[in-house]
Amino acid sequence: MTSRIASMARRPLACALTLALMAPGAVLAQTAKEKELEARVAQLEAMVQTLMERQQAPVVAAPPPPPPPPSGPVTSAPPGVASTTQPKFPGTPGSGPVAQPVAVQPQNKPIQGITLTPGANPNTTIRFGGFLKADFLTTKTYDGALGEGAVGRLLYIPQQTPVGGKAGGIDTDFHAKFSRFNVGVDTITEDGNRMTGFIEMDFFGSDNVSNQINNLHGSTLRHAYLSWNNWLAGQTWSNFIDATNFPEAADILGPTDGVLFSRRAQIRYTKGGLSLSAENPETLTSAYNGGGATLASDRGGMPDLTVRYAWKGDWGTFGMAAIAREFATQTALTDDTAFGGAVTAGGKWILSPTNAISYQATYGKGIASYMGLGSGPDVEVDAQGDLHAIDTVAGWVGWNHKFTPTLRSTMMYSIVDMDRDIANTGPMGTTRMQSLRANLFYSPLPKIDIGAEVMYGRRNVVSGASGDISRLQFTAKYSF
């Protein structure tokens, strides 16, 4: 009995001793696992930190390894002449794939490594623009034919309309000479000063023999000017005209007969709606009894002086301008000067979201060289060699209607009247030119315009004779 009791007493004691001996081992095992986990967490944190540091630092790609030596004999090219055999570099067709490291840009740095204008001021941006334009024209004259290669076959030039001929003619011309491109550079300094440079060219240069085969055309400088704050210097639209008001046309100009259209080298100052300019003088002179011939002269000591004021609002635009001019011509028959000037007013009246009317009216003495691609002479010469400024009245009106956001049409009428003396100019001096045109434009995609236009024009001369011209034109233009 005593031995049974002793045995039963020893069992709990053995269990207690066993638990006492196992407990420290369990505690020690748990502590070791925790330490192992903590070590792994620390290791992961270190790896993340390393990755973050690598991501923030730029990586410079190592240069590619040199090309393998060619298997055949090597032929040296003469100095200054590139070899026609191109070696295969890693990553090019014919070589195995090469893993290239991805360069990571530093924070707050531009992606572009080299500026397009390294010599420009800070905060300078550069912009490109222009359009590609293809024209397809068929022209019919009724009182004579346009000359071979006449510019009037590519665009409407009223003074080239034949008068007094025995037979007319039909000509078809395809060209893309009025495509153009431009580059602008703009800078705003830290103290708020603004500087701009702009240059634009098209391909309306003089034709040459190569045009007969390859349709090569020379380039033409349209604009080249710089401006800073309120000042402008260089060649651009004359301050006397409003180039923002031209109606849409398949022809490069449209209401050519009576529209003001001229680009001049000038110095201009603008303050709000007011602008003043001094511009390059040019005199077109009708030769005495010259049968309609016009002579150009750049003589004269006074620049053309202009002033313009413009208004604009939700209703449209309106502007008024004036010009003062000196005319000078020196030939074997005359060496004289004269003075003239003109005033003009015009703008755009927005009738509704789908209808607008554009218009312009001009009156002056000696203003024809500013009209419609030089619509006539500024002055004429009498028998004594004296210059007389020619009275000129001109105007045009156009109506634009939008059928849909992509379909629109414009109709326009244009006219110019010049008071000519038959004793000075002879019977072929131009007295009136006018035209009427209508078009339809469709834009299937943004910046793409497809247009068709019909035009009818008439030119009258001092003798009372007249000549007519008509044209059907299609055009396609992509602006960028």
C-alpha cells in the first residue's frame, strides 16, 4: 500500500519536472524564430532602400561592345569617305538580343537632354507650323489667252485677264506651290519681357526650265520679323491691312480685286488696339502711253507711314487705318515725286453661330500697289514727265455659312475702280476689275480641308473694251 502511494506521488512529480524542463526549450525556440523573422524583415528593408536609391539616381548606359571582327578581308575606305560595308552592332538585325539598361531621369529634370535652341535665352519655346496645299485648276479666258507659264494660271491676278484678243483659251494646272511652313521662337524673361521671332516661307518662287520635268519651284520669303514687348521689326503684313479678315477661299487670296494685300519690311509700335508703322516704300508707275505697262521703283526718301486702330468682341471685329505715301520715279522720261494717301475700314460681323459677313472699303490716291497683288499703278506720267497719283476706290464683301460643323460655304464679291487718263496711259490702261466667287469646303478630319470653288471675273480698260475669265478650282489642305 505504501509503495502504491509512493508510486502515485512520483508520477505528478515526474510530470512537473518534465514540464519544467520543456518550458525553457519552448521559450528558447520561440525566441530564435522571432529573431530569425526580425533579421529577414531587416534584410528586406535594406533591399527596398537600395532599390529606392537606385531608382532616384540616373543610370548611364554602358557603351555597346565593339563589333566582332569581320570574317572576310577588310577593305579600308579612303580618308573622309564612309565605308559602304556597315558592321552589325548588338541590337541590330542579324545579332543576338542585348539587354539594354533603362535610363531613369532624375526627379524634376526634363526628358529632353539637349535644347533645340542652345543659344537662346532661358524660358524659350520653339514652334513649327504651316500647311500642305494641293491645287487643281481649269481656267477659261474669252478675249485672249493667258501667256505660257503666266502666274495668273496658278492664282487669280485680275490685271492679267486678257482683253481684246481674238480667241480665248482653256488651261489646266496642278501644283502645290502654296504649301508653306514656319518657325516661331518665343521667350518670356523672369521680369516679364516678351520676345518673339518668326519666319515663314512657301514655294511660290519663280519657275525655271526644270519645272517642265520635275516641277521644281523656288522658295519665297513671306514673313521674317522679331518683336519685343510693343515693338516689331522685319517683314510681315503691312499695318495698313487686316490680314485676319480674309474670307475662306480655294484661291490663295479670294476677293483679290479690291482687297488690301501686302507684306512690307517695317518698324511697328503697338499699344492695345493702336498700332503705328514706318514701312518700305515702293512705287508702281504707269509708263506714259505705255499700253498698260507698269514700272516698279523703290526710290523715295520717305517711308510709308501708317496708323491703325482695331476693336474686337463677341460681335466680331472692326478696324480703321490710314496711310501717307511719297512716290518717286526716275527714268529717261521723268524724274519727279508726288504724294498720296488712303483710308480703309473693314471687319467681320458675326450674325449667328453659323453666319458671318466680312467686308472692307478703301479710298485713296496712289494705293493700287497695296491692292490685290498690285492691281495697278500708283501714279501715271503725263507728257511733261510729271507724276499724278491715281484715284482708287475698292471694296469687297463675303458671306460665310456653316451647314454643319464640317461643311461650310462662302460667297464673295470684289471690285476696284481706278480713275485713269487715256492721254497718259493709252487705251489699254485698266480702269475696273471685279469678280464673283462661291465655294464649298468639307473637313472630313481635323486640320484637313477639301474644297471646290467657281469664279467669274471681268477687267475693263480705258478704251471701253473688256475681258472675262472663269475658273473651276479644287483644293486639298492639311494644316499643322
